[in-house]
Amino acid sequence: MWRKHSETAREPTIVRVSPERPPHNFKQTRVASIGKTVHIKGQLSGSEDLTIDGVLEGRIEVPDYALTIGPNADIKADIVARVVTIFGSVVGNVIGRDKVEIRRPGSLRGNLKGAHVAIQEGAHFCGKVEMKRRQ
């Protein structure tokens, strides 16, 4: 019930971060998201990680970033990204510079090219695979 002087509760540490300059160990991750009610026809490109859960017909280019195709996505496009993870439906050729993953219940109908390729049991793939080492 009564604490001795040596067992006093510690005060919480408060860290103040200036909005102009984040701390040295702070990593800011930007991820753009396209929801399941969005329909796009044309070319989509960007300079940040991207998640698509809607409908897209055309081309997707985020060559230095990660692209996630959500479970509700219906994509008819050629794709170029650093890492591509597919949970939805893709019809088109996929180039993943570092890695291409097709996860259950995802499907890819088209050719894929990447340094590493992973297809989870229960996922669907129809096409050719070309694995190249990253230079």
C-alpha cells in the first residue's frame, strides 16, 4: 500500500518531435491507396508504394516502389514495379525488379519477370516465368 522512497513510480518520458525535422531514426513511409470503388482507365505511375483494390485498365509503373494488388482488385494492365504482391486478379505482363508474389486467392494470367518469384498454394498463375538476377 505504501511505497518506500526507493520504489517510487517513474515519470513517463516525453519526447518532443519538431515537425520540420523528424528524429534521425524516424522512417517516413508513404503509401498511396486506390479503393475498391475506383475505376481507372489509362496509365498510372508514381514515386511511392501503391496499393490498388479497385479496377484498372491500362499500365502501372512504379519501378522503384512496391505495388500491392488487393483482394478486390480487377487489373487488366502491364505492371512494372520493384516488388509486386498480388492478392486480386491481374491480366497482363508483370515485371517485378526484386520480387513477384502471387498469394491466395490471387491470380495472374500473363507472363512474369523478376529476380525472385513466389506463388502461394491456392493462388492461380497461367503464363511464362523469366527469372533474372538483379544487377
